[in-house]
Amino acid sequence: MSTGAIVGVEALARWRHPQHGEVGAEALFAAAARAELELALSEHVQRLALVQAARWPTALRHLRLSVNVTAADVARSGFADLFLDWVDSSGFPRSRLTVEITEGGLIDDLGEASRLLSDLRAAGCRVAIDDFGTGYSSLAYLKALPLDYLKVDRKLTQDITGSARDRIVVRGVIDMARSLGLTVIAEGVETNEQLDLLAKEGCQFYQGFLCAEPLTLPELVALVEAA
């Protein structure tokens, strides 16, 4: 937020359907879950993102890559070892990889989730909790899980310009995260007013349409080179 430098990207699933147009990750994974294909889709997206990022041109070699991990992934036996094998076989460095766990998507067994995330962190990856502030177990997750980043849900981010009470809630989330030693990333930032207020409250990074809409690789290169 302080410099405007682009330091990372998040891989998000998109399907350009011939009749329905662009279908986003939420609809895709909901359909996959109904068809009992959630694990297969998640693996496909993760592995494709890693392979593509490993081939990035020089202009992008400093960027971090974030990939999303689902509740089904967390519950999968031996997932940490599988995932790290995919990372290493792709050639993308573990040190530039962030694994994002959606707050509402964690399995009930926080002990198992904590062990998995600890294994990934010990292997050199970083871990983020995504969409924070949307679920009922937020504080339990913060207490139980080894994390590097807290990503503030877009609804809270956009509430920053609302009432005084809204701003106090957002301030509380940011203060709590920073007190726990976590780096705070605001999701869904769309206006300069939101950016300015979040920066004043101590938020360190942001993502959203104010920076960029979803991009193809050539568009990403052009954005980074122009920054």
C-alpha cells in the first residue's frame, strides 16, 4: 500500500464457457463438489498454476504466487507430500509460494489442518487465511493455525468507507492480526478512498480491481513492467 509495487499474484479458476461466458471459481467448485470432482478440479488448478508460473518471463520472476487449497484438499491423506511433489516437479520455488486456506472451507479437525499447514511452512511455503471475517470460527482458526498472512474479506474491506462502527470492526481485525505477527492483505479494494482508509488503519498490502482485473499472462507482464 505504501509504494504501489506489485509483489504477487493469486491464481483463480476461470472457465470460458461457449454458451454461458466466463464462469468463476465459486460456481465451478460448487458444480465440481456436486459431481464429486472437487479434488480433481482443485488439483488441476493448482498444478496448472504452478507449471505456468514456473515458466514466467524474467519480468515476473520476483513475484509471489498464491494458490488456493480447499477443505477437501486438507482432508486428503498425505496432501502435504503430494502438493510439495507437484511444486518441485513444476520447478516453481517453494520460497515464492503462498497457500491460501479459505476460512469457511476448513475441515472440522483443526489439529489436522494445523499439522498440514505446519508441514507446508516447514517446507518453505507461506500460509494465508483467506476471506477472513466471513465465518463463525474466525478466532478459533487464528488461535489454532500456523499462519503468515491474514486476508481481510472483501465485504469488510468495502465496509471501511461505511459507518463509524464498520470502520471500528475493520480496525479491530487489522490490529488483532498485526498483534499476532501476521501480515494483513485487504481483498476486493476498488476505490482510492478504501485504499487510503485501509492504509491509515495499518493494512500493508491489497488486491482488487483498483490494482487490476483478472489478467492473462501478457497483460500481467505489461502491468508489472509499467508499474
